[in-house]
Amino acid sequence: MTTHVRPHSAFQPDRLLFVIGAWLLALIWILPLAYAIWTAFHPSAYETRFTLLAPLTLENFQRAWNAAPFARYFLNTILLVTMVLTAQIVLCSLAAFAFARFEFPGKNILFALVLIQLLVMPDVLLVRNYATMRTLGLVDTILAIGLPYFASGFAIFLLRQTFKTIPRELDDAARVEGCSWLGLLWRVYIPLARPTMLAFGLVSVSHHWNNFIWPLIITSSVETRPLTVGLSIFATTDSGIEWSIITAATLITSAPLLIGFLLFQRQFVQSFMRAGVK
Amino acid sequence: MFRRDWLIAFTFLAPALILLFGFTHYPAIQTLIDSFWTTPRGRRPATFAGLGNYTRMLEDDIFRRAMINNAIYAAITIPTSVALALAMALFVQGRILGRGFLRMAYFTPTVLPLIAVANIWLFFYLPGFGLFEQLRSWAGFSPRNWIGTPDTALYAVTVVTIWSQAGFFMIFYLAALQTIPPSLRDAAAIEGCAPLTFFRRVTWPLIMPTTLFVSVNATINAFRTVDHIFVMTQGGPNNASMLLLYYIYEQGFRFWDTAYASALTVVMVTILALIGIGQFFLLDRKVHYR
Amino acid sequence: MTNTLKSLLAGTAAIALTSTGALAVDLEFYFPVAVGGDAASVIEDLTQAYMDENPDVSINAVYTGSYADTTTRAITAARGGNAPQLAILLSTDMFAMIDEDIVLPWDDFVSEEELESWIGGFYPAFMRNSQTEGKTWGIPFQRSTPVLFWNKDAFAAAGLDADVAPETWDDLVEFGKALTIRDDAGNVTQWGVRFPSSGFPSWLYTGLVASNGQDALANEAGTEVYFNTPEAVGALEYLVSLAGEHEIMAPGILDWGATPRAFLDGESAIVWTTTGNLTNIRANATFDFGVGMLPANVRPGAPTGGGNFYLFDGASDEQLEAAVDFVKWATAPEQAADWSIATGYVAPREDTWDTTRMQEYAQEVPGALVAREQLQYAVPELSTFEGPRITQLLNDNIAAAIVGDKTPAQALADAQTAADAILAAYQ
């Protein structure tokens, strides 16, 4: 018997419900995007009217594009998330390795202090952190947006858990072969922790892609501002909300990721799966 | 030998710990200290307040409202997001009509910044001409002002939070489901095991670590996700959708009462710690168990 | 111009700059945008034009989000020891800025004569939110006032005179009843009136209180509020009756930001909103519309609103001098006219209206004049010490009355008690 036998592949009512459920949920989930596309491509008079014969226009994109340097904001965000993720992986791997494999005085207290950062979000401490950045002379730099997040308690915690599951025998074998601690971390631990890093990477990138308040406070120029802050220019509601412009700006900034996901979603999910994240 | 180990360990730890202390512990301790003082204004320096900020909290109706609201918000968003994420993963893990589209649909909220999408949701909820109202009048129900009445405002923003995170959590479940050996499924199928039984007996226990991982994230988000409140309700009407972090932001950055905001922060961190510690013990045990 | 010549000039300029290094002044200037995406570029053009005229001064104009975001930025930066030299913040933030001790009065940096000719030239209605303790803390710039927009087509369809705005509270109810249209099932397809109440309902409410005969909701010193007066209670009762007793407005809290769209879509035939929406509505309306003053009861009345220039402490003398000079330039007739026309804000000085550009604009857009006319009846927006907190108290209680959690009298009594307790520290 082949492995492709599926007991419920025939026309069965529960399978039908299953498919309907999946589609219903998807339609609800995509509704905001669908609305964004509708509104961005039509004149503003059709923000609230959905008639098939509405005229199409690219004017909203033009206005949104002219209102802010989105290409630069996009680049800033890319730089930001790449920098944060790289720093997190490097710093937190080192720290997690120390917690997982070494015995040293004060280890438990230090680990408890790391865990505190899981809960105390840097967003809440922004007045104090702004003063620190000022002392360091880092106000209005991309580095300053990312720095408070470099040492992530969450990453250290996850990586420590993963490292602890790696059998000690591997260490000993590598050590016998004259591998340094750093070499061991690089050659054995990091490759084996790739799934965890992928999972954490997704959390990190998604958080910093969407983070708003801290970047708003710490940046003050086009060269440093990320997308979210750039987008908020349209979201001010002291006067009226212009949905057509907001949605056009949102689409401009999200399109690269959306199209990327659409084209590569199979590879993306599969690599995620192959890594066996759990 | 031991001494050398210590040195290596501390060298590995140093960069991360210095940053942690600099941007978390140091400001957090300052926050705790601040919570025992009054707010300094340019013209009036801070004076020692003892537990003044904490006793004030006991009489603060809006704080109580925010606590209750946040409890409801967490109680709905955490299980619903996790359940929907799992359902989505189950929907799209195997062969299904339009799988690529379904996956993208579930994933869209992850790439659309909440600060921008909140405006779209605002339109959906508007009375009179919002999308839901248009659907409503077409279906013949009576009109509702979803975000403009205290009865529904909190639930309206709760729905947006669930929407914004469930698809993201789905990815983790998708990956976890993939690790379940197909041979198990086939064996179960041959023995005529019903899909529900298979799910309960095999799938659910196997993806438990993922459920815990996702729950931790959902819990943190239940206290952290307030971007859409800024755009949609500003905590209103009459504080009906007020959440703890938004209240802290309001006290700290709109009213500039940093002392009271510090005390509120201390309370929030304590609550998170209590919930968090429980979850992490579970997570820790589970991973060790494996 | 050839490239060689260009680089030669650039080189000379660079030398000139280094040799006069002591004279070069850098200014940082925070500004919010409250009227959509284009206003940011107008401000940037404005600062660029100033720098072209004054090569010694370099102004970094920083767009800092909404008003609330900008205030947050400015106070955070000032507390971190990195204040900008200039910022546009809400006029009502005056007491908070004084309380934080981070701003300087403008009077100290202008001559006796300019005190008269420059500061004295702004509309008194705007200065009431800009001066206290005998000093001037804010220079009016992006100022607004609420007005009434009405849909002339809807008026005609309802059998009303399309060219007559509701002038009194009673008119508004009467017109509203004629304009509220219900379908066969009894659901409303067009509301008579929309009085947006999300976010900051206290602003429009101040207009109701003023037209009910009360001058302002707080004293000039910012230490006392008058929420539970008969005039204030009467105003809130009237507001609640629009959706309640008279059923000419949608029930519940109505979103501020969606108000222009509600008007443009014909969801509401009369809307109360800021003059800042004039440009947007003019560009997008598919019907004839009118702009009128807020309806009167005992007398006409409206609040002022919007932002002032503030001068921050901690700058060098050269920076302060340059900052004051820039603001004088920006509020001069030609620049103020450009700004007003581009954004729909009310030109804050009489002399701006004398420019030919402004006169042409007023001819083309008669609605712009309504705001100016209304200024003679204007009262200051609610502004006190602990301003945001006091305003939020009032907002919450207005919302409670609108959604029916409290009676208007109860809501305002609660707001008064709570506000008194907070302001006791300042009396």
C-alpha cells in the first residue's frame, strides 16, 4: 500500500466542511488586504463604495510616493531588521552557550536576570533609554533603534533550551579533536540550533518590522526613520482619514514582502519545516 | 581548569549581559525607584512619596477598568489566536484547493504594519457606511456602532489583535505538524482511526512544545499589542477599551506623570512575571522531558 | 552652468562657510502634521526658502508625527538634555511646557517695538491660548477653528433653502429633522448632523458651551475649570439630545477622522469639523457645499485650536536669535498666506489677509472667510495645568454622557470634582 492513502479523500461531508472552513477563514483574513487593494487603485470617492465599474487610477500611489521617501524608509527598515537579527544571533548564541555548557558562580542569578527581560519590554522604558542614547551620542541613528533589543532574553532562553538538548558526547569528541570552544559553538551547536534560530528570527523580524513608538522617539531624519514611522504620516487623524492614500502607502511598503511570500511561500514554509522547528 | 572555564563563560556572556543591564535592568531599577517618588516637574522637584503612587492606584477607577479589560483581552486573544493558528495550520498542511492562496491569506497580517492596517479596520467598524454596516444592512440586521459603544468597543479591538497574530503563529504549527512522521498517520488510517482521535491521541501531544511557545508569545502580545488602540478608540468610549500598556503610555507620555506610570509599569511587570513564570516552568519541563 | 564652475562655486562656498564658522547656526525644529501628507512638504519648502535667504542658518525641520507624538518627542528630548530649539506644539500645551520648565517666553527676545507690531498683530482670540503670567509663550501658526459644513444638494432635496446655514441650535434641530432620511425598514440612510466625538470631543463641545453663553471652560491662569455651570450642563444636554430625543444624529461615539468621508459620502448632511478639512472637502466633494459658523444659542461661539511655535530653553544666544528670526519670517504675510492656502489653516494675523494672494484665495473660496469672521466670537480651547489629564477627564465624561452611562449633569459634576482635586496643587 502506498503512503498516499487518505481515508477522507472521497466526497465526504466533513471534508467539504473542512475546505469551506479553510476558505471562509482565509477570506476573512485577507479582507483588509483586499480592501487596501480596492481603495488604493480607485479614486477616493470609492473608498466606501464597491461597484464593479469604478474607474481605476494610479494617482493614489503617486501621491503617497511623493509624500514620503518610501524607498529610503524601506532600506532603513531592511537595515534595521538585519542588524538586529544578526546581533541577536551572535550575542545570544554566545550567552546561551555559556549558560548551557559552563558552570560558573552566579549562573542561576544571572539567568534569572536574563529571564526578566522576557517580560520587561524596552518599549516601556523609553524615557530612560533615550537619555542613555543621548549619553552615547547615538540619537537619530539606526543603531540606536536596534541597540536596546540586541541582547534578547527570549533568544538566550530559547537557544539555551536547544543547546541543552545537544548530547555532551558531541562536545567531548570535538574537544578531543582540538576544537576550541568558539569552534565547537560554530561547528556543532549553531548548525544544530538552526531551527530555533529560524523560529526566533521570524519573531524578531516581524516585531521590528512593525515596531513603532521607540523608532518614532529616537529618529529624526529621513536617513534613519523606518517604514512604520514613515507610514504614520498618513495615519494622523486630526483632520480626515484619507484611506486611498494610506492604503496606497501600505501597499507600496508591503508589496515586496507580499509578492515575495506569494512567489516563494512553498520554499519558505518548506525550509521552515525541513528545519523542523518545534 | 575551573577558573579558565569561568573566564571563558564570562567572556561569552559579557556582551549580551552588558547590553541587557544597560537597557533593561538599569532603567527598570530606575523605574522602580521612580515609583516611590512624585513626578518631578521643572518647577517642582520630586519628593519622596513612599507607597503613595500605589495607594492611588487602589482608588483609580480607570486603572481597575484597564485591569479588567486587559484580563478579558488576554483571556480571549490567547486561546483564540492559538486555536485559530492551529486550525489554519491543519487546513493548509496537506493537499487542499488553493493552498498557496490560503497560506498567503493567513500570513498577510504579518507583513502589514498594524499602525497602518488599524485605519482599515476602523473603516470596517464605522457606523453608517463602514464595511460591516454595509454587509449588515444587506443581511437585514439592525445597525451597530461597533467601536463607538462601550459594550462592543473592547471586543472590536480584540478581534483585530487576533487577526494580526494568528497567521503568524500558524507558521510555527505548520513546521511542527511536519515533524509528525507520515508513517504514523498512514498506520492510523489503516487501522481506521478517526481523524479526530488521531489528532487527540497523536498530533496534540506531539505539538505541545509549539503550543507552549506560541502561548508565551500570545501572552506577551496580550500586554504589548496596543498600536491599534491609538488609531481606533484611544481607549474609549469612556475607557471601555482601555488596556494597561495604553494607560501607562497615557499616564507617562501624555500626562507626563512618570512616577505614576512607573508604578503602573511595576504592577504590569509583576503580573507578567507571575503568568510568565508559570508558563516557563511548563516550557522548561517539557523540553527537558524530551 | 558648467560643472567646473559649479564645483568652483561649491568650493568657494565651503571656504566661506569654514571661515565664517562662528556665524553658522544650526537649528532643530520639530513639527507635527495634522492635515494629511502634503503639509509636511510645505513646511520643508518653507524652511528651505528661509535657508536660501539666510545661508548662515541651517534648519533641520523634523517631521515628528501627530501633535501628541510631537509633544512626546519634545518633552522626551528636553528631559534627555537634547531639546530642539523650536517646535510647533498644541497651543493648549502651554501650561505643560511651563510646568516642565523647558520653554522660554518670546517677549524676552523681541524689542519693545516688535512686541507691539509683531506679537500685537495676531488675532486676540489666538493669543488667549498663547499668553499667561503676563508673558507670551506661543506664537500662533497652524491655528484652526471648527466650522459647519453643509451639503447644499441635500438641503435642496429636503426642501430647505440651500444657501442658508442653521444659525441657531433650534435651526440645527429643525433642519436636522428635515435632513434625516429613513428607509422603509426604518434604518437611517442619511443623518441630519454629525458631531464627531472620538478622541477629543471637548474641543467642539467648548464651542457649544461658548454659544450657550459661557466664555471659557478654564481661567486664564490655568488653575480653575468651570465644567458644572448651568451653561456647560445645558450644552451637554443639547449635544446628547441630538442623538437621543431628536434622533437626527447617529447614536454612540462618532469617529473624528471619518467625518470628512461621512460628509463626502452623504452619510451626514451637516458636519462639525475643523477648517483644516476645507482643502480636502473642496477637492473631493461631488456636490455643492456651504461653510458656516457654528450655530448660536445665547450668542455665537466657537473655540480656537491648533498649534503654536514654542521656543525651547537650552539653546545658545545665536540659536535663539536665529529661531526668533525664522518664526518672524514664517509668520510674515507672504509666508503665512502660502501656508494658509496650502493647508486650510486660518491665517493668524490681520495683515496676512491683506496680501493679494490671500484676497484672491478668499474670493475663490468664500468658506475660508467664515473662519476669520468667527474669530470675533472665539473662546480659548480648554487649557490648564495638567492640561492633557484635565481634558481627558472631560472627554471621558462627555463620552459617558453620549453613550448614556451618565446624565449630562452627573458627568460634568464628576469631571469638576476630579479636576478640582488635580488642580488643587496649582492654586
